[in-house]
Amino acid sequence: MSKAPKTKRTWIVAAIFIATFMTSVETTIVTTALPTIISQLNGLALQSWIFAVYLLTTAISTPIYGKLADNIGRKPIFISGLIVFSLGSFLCGVAPNIIILILCRALQGIGAGAIMPITFTIIADLFDYQQRANMMALNNTAWGISALLGPLVGGVIVAKLNWHWVFFINVPLGILVLILVSVGLKEPTRTKQHLKLDYPGIGLLSLTLLSLLLLFQNLGNVKLQLGLIIGLMVITLISGFLFYIVEQRVQEPIMPLNLFKQPLFTIQILTALLLSGVQIGFQTYFPIWLQAIYHVSAAVAGLAITPSPVLWLVTSFFVGPLIKRWSPKRITLPIVCLQLVVYIPLVFVGASFKIVGFYLIAGVTGAGLGIVITMNTLVAQRVVAADHLGTASAMLTLGRTLGQTIMTGVFGLLFNLAINHALTRYASIHFTMVNQFISQQHHLALSQTESQALQQIILAGMHWVFLGAVVLFLLIIWLNLVDKNKKVVE
């Protein structure tokens, strides 16, 4: 794509910023409004699907949009995703019951699958490699602002209006982005004609991702359904193998596997995937730890993760100077080693661990993610051909989504197994009491002895969760140690 005039680029960047904010704030706003939503729609039994189905459809649609963006163009695919997301948001707002809401969340996810990866691709089209780091850092501020303001905005909307406006708010934002992109973004005519869509690849990829994500969602359940888990595992393996065979033979594969023959590209995707797993771990379990062990309110517990988005957006502005001086592995390794050091205490600390420690760990996590994941995106785009920019951006986004989804299930499995094992030492305590303890309903019903025992049980679960995070850091270190590239990616 030819570089747009400066004025038009400003409008396009503004549109990308708003679109990023719109999709990223959706999660935090909905989380705040969730108790009201499930109460009014009587949806307690299905509440997890409000998030799971959005994640599933986003993950499945992301690589498809990336391929289409490379062949058809960024603008039509971005606009299509934006329209689908805005329509899904409106329909979520008018949903009369929990089933319809879940279906509309699936539609929202299909639209969201286009927005994030194609924003990265448009930035790559509009700015040269040296400018790109600063533009991605600027775009990261939309994510940081959404993480900070989302809970506050969600609370105000629910209190002053109603939960329906949690979804309706996306419609005017979507219309604004649609106008800015329609007017400001100009693309050259694509030379490729009569695109042959890889329907077998799309179908097999969708089946593989769907079964994989459902597999790890079920691993996080309190009661494991072994038959279902084994069935999903078999489907994942078979469909994944068939997808690999098909992609080797078709002329226009939905996911060009030859991209992964470039080791540096593969390492960036896997590093982002593993770090995103760590990210979802501390975001999920820090608030639970603080509520259960320190008995703070949900609002105060949520503040423990706020240093992460703040430092993420600050440190991402340092990526440009860093990649001019050092190779990717020399940037990643010291950062991840520092993160590993601050996470190790979480494997064994007791109830006396200072709350300020959680803020410190969150800050180190966010600062590292801001540098490494921004760099992963830049390098992944840089080492592929120009006609695969959209696909490369989609692979990075998919990797992050898979990392969060897979590790949600793995951490849930570790947490539940550790608690069930610890419960065998206490005949008078059962799993329901653990739930009561975490939700702060224990102070009226439990003795001091039971409270102390429950603290130790939950701490055992937390130790295993963060042992899992330590293993992820070790994998990232090994992955980058075997990286043979010693050159700066110019």
C-alpha cells in the first residue's frame, strides 16, 4: 500500500485507536456488568459461555480474515468485521434471554476477529519499519486506557442506565470508525483475481480450533468429564493432521505453513503465545488470591493488576530504540529472566506475603509484555513477504488468543487438582466451602480453624497455578536460547 498523506494517516490512526479501544474495553465492561446480566436473564448456569463463545469465534475467524486481507484488501475486510461486530453488539443489547445473548456474543466475536489483526496490518502498510514501533506503542495506549477505564465505565453504565448500554455503546463508536476508515483509507487495486477460497482448510482449521479451545475450557471445570475430554482430544488431533495435509496441497492455503519454516517468525509467535498464557494467569488469580487470603473487596483486588496495563503502554514506546540495537533474543531473554525471578516466590509464599508484592509483580509483568509482545508483532511482520502481512498479523493475534485460552484451562485444572488434593487432609472441609471462602461468605459460617485450613488449601492451589507460570517462563527462555539469529532485524 502506498503511504497515505499525513492528514489522512492521522484520521486512519484515530480510527484504529478507537477500534482497538472498542474491542478491548468490551471484556472489562462486560465483566463489570456480568452479575446484573445473569441476574436479569437468569443465566447463572451458562455465564461462562458469555466469554467462552466470544473467544471461540474470535480465534476461529482471525486466521481467515488475515488471509482474506492479503488477497482482497485490508479495507473491505476491516469494514466487514466492524459492521459484524457493531451489529452483534446491538443484538446483544436487545437479547431477551441468555441463549440469544450467547449467540449474539458469537457474532460479536466473528467481527472482532477482523479488527485487531487488521489494525496491526494497516499500521504496517502505512508506516515504515522504524516508525511502526511507535505507532504500535501508541495503539497500545487504547488497550491500556480500556483496561483502566473499563470497570469504571461499566459500573457507571449499569448504575445510571442499564446493562443493555454496555453493548449499545459500541454502535456509535463503530459508526464513527466506519466513517473514518471509509473516507481516509485508500488502497491500490489488488492484482489477484478470482480468489479461490480454501474451503477444506477453513473447515478443518475451524474444527481444530473449536475442539482445541473446548478441550481446554473443559479442563478448567471443577468436575472433569473424561469421556468428553478424550473425544475432543481425538477430534483435535485428527482434524489438525488433516488440516496439515490439506494445506500442503492447496494452491491458496488459508494458513501458509511455509511461514513457519522461518525460525524467527515461529519463535515470535510461540513467545507471544506463552507470555499471553502468563498474562491471563496473573489477571485471573491475583484478584482471587487477594479476596480469599487478604479479605479485600473485589474492587480493591482488581486494582492489583492495574500496574500491568499502565507499564505495558509506557514500555512499548521503548521497543523502537531497542530493536535498532539488539537482536530479538537479546531483548527477550533478560526481560523474561527478570519476570521469572519475581514469579518464583509465588510458588511457596504464605498468607504473610505483603500485598505490595502483587503490585510489583503485576508491574514487572506488564512492563515486560509491553516490550516483548510489541516486538514479537514487529518482527513477525518484518520477516515475511509483503503479501503475507495480514496473515502474519493474524497468526500473532491467534497465538495470543490461543495462549490465553489454553492456559485458562491448564491453570484451572492445576488449581482444582491442587485444591482437591489438599482437601483430602481435612475431613470436615469440602469444595463448596472453598467457594464460599473465596466469595467472602465465610466470615459468618466458618470457625477460625476452618478459616485457617481454607487459607492453606487455597494457597496450595495458587502455588500450583504459578508453578505453571514459572514453567511457561522457562519454556520461553529455552525457545529464545535456541534461536540462532544474532542480527538486528532491520
